[in-house]
Amino acid sequence: YTPPVSSECISVNVTSGLRNGTYQVLLRHRFNRSSEISSMNITVRPFTSGSHTEDNALLFNISARVQSIYKFMYINSNKTCAVLRATHHQNGTGCELFSAGVAETRPFVPQECMEVYIKNCHNTTSEVWKEDCKYKS
């Protein structure tokens, strides 16, 4: 991210399906150099931007004043991984790699997703997976 963000170990778990065009999700993260995991329930709304004909972005409503937009750069055919271009409230940008997985296990990231991430997100300094980012249920 540019500028650097203050969190690491970010995960998003869908807690309820599409309702009124939005998903309820549990967002978890840890502030850099902290050992405490924070979590919050937020809504995520898929939407269509520009001249696209189907949903190509996600709007994360983090609070009444904080929203983040994530646009899909790539999503694999079975929708188990995606690479997104993110914007955040400090007018910064970055990349996110989302991969479907089982809690408490290292996610499997399909090769094509990792290749898109590496090719398009080469300025990132964040680790895609950190061993100490495991969450307890």
C-alpha cells in the first residue's frame, strides 16, 4: 500500500449471504507490531463500475465515514481466489489477494492468482501470508 497501512493479518469471513445487495462479513486485523487481533462486523456490497456489465468491484462499509473500494483485477473461474486493487480512506492504493480457505490453515493460492498478484502488485512490501496471523475461533 501507498501510503503504508497500519494493519496486518487482515482477513474477511462472510457471515451471512447476500441480503438487499450486501453481505455481512467479519473483518479481522492486527495493528502492526501488536499481538492483539481486532474484529468488527461490516457490510460489503458488490457493484458494477464504469462500462462493465457485471459486478467488478466491492464496497466495504467499515463505518459511517469510512468506505473502501476494491476493484477486481482478476478472479479465477471457480471464484476461489481473486486479486483486487484497493483504495483506502487516506487516498492510497494497494493490492489484496483473496483466497477461499479453511480457518486456521495456510490458504491454498492457485498459481494463476499468485502470478497476477506478483506481476501487478510488485511494489508491495506486505507478506501475503504470515505464520503468526492465525486466528482463534
